Amino acid sequence: MNIFDPNTHIQTLSIVGLGGTGAQIARSVARMVYDMKAARLHTPQIVLIDSDKVEQKNVGRQLYVEADVGQPKAHVLMRRFNMALGLDIIAIDQPVSAEKHFERWGNLIVGAVDNHLARRELAKANGAIWIDSGNHFNAGQVVIGNTSDPETALRYIDGQNGRYSYLPNASLLFPALLESEPEAKPQPEPERSCAELVATREQD
């Protein structure tokens, strides 16, 4: 069996994007870290990053209730999980910035964003393990990698003793994820959120 073993001591686990996918990931991660603490294992610092506030259209589809409307998503989930599980999660209600929000080493970043600007910042996190997730109308994908350098990816493509120290990240496998959507019309419609796409049955 071949395994991905980047030999990284994970200090920080950052979840970027707290919508329909990211909020559920955050809930699962919080429960896992709670169990790790109970077993007296090393636990990473959880950081939740999202600049959006809860809107009415998020209630029901995402992990929010009526009372959360108008509050920053990151703070809502931070308070909920810290109070329920006794954790010390950190919330950042700003657009993600690789320079400001990621240390140089020891990062596991889970991206659940729906825009190219955020993914560009995630791609700048050197030395980080980046798990990128995305979904369409009836499909989704998850990409796990820790390098955007093609030479490094090729050097380790065959692995060593059944272990892979480096895997190409989403920016290397799918460079179009870092580009803006091409303009299909002279006056394109404003970019719609995931919640709006679900309402029109263009995304599930």
C-alpha cells in the first residue's frame, strides 16, 4: 500500500471558507480534536477563516440558525464549538491572506472556497498540506497536496518505500482554479453564491 507521508508536524489546522461544505468540515474537525484532547494526544490549533456574515439564505442549508444572521460566520462557529466542546478555536473574519494567516511550516489547510482569489492565497502557503474541496451540480472533488513546484512533484512521483513525501496541490493539478471565470457576455451577471446556485438547482 502506498501512503502520503509528508513528515510534517501539524501545528495549525486552518479551515478557510465556512459555507455549506466548510462549516460541516469545521464541525467534524472540532469533534475529532475534542477526542484527541480526551486521549491526551497532541492537538493542532484550529483556525476558522471566513470574511462573510451569516445571511438569511444560509439558514437551513448551512450550519447556521436564525439568531446567527448578521454575525460573522467564523465567530459563530468558533463560539459554538468552543462552548460545546471546551476548545480554544481561533476565528478570523477577514479575507484569507497567506502572509498574515499561515505560519511558514506545520500547516494543514482545508479550503472550501468558491472564488479564485482565495485559492490564490492558499496556493502561496509554502510547506503546507492543502486539502482543496469543491462541488458542482452533481459531482465534487477533493485534492490533497503539498507542493506547487512541478520539479519537486516529478522528483518524488514514484515515491520511496511505498511513501510519498510530496504530492502536487490543487494549483498544480488544476491551474484554472486560480483564474477568474471567463466573461461569457459583454455584461456578465454578478457572481452568484453557492446558496443562490442551490436555490436555482444549478448546484447541490
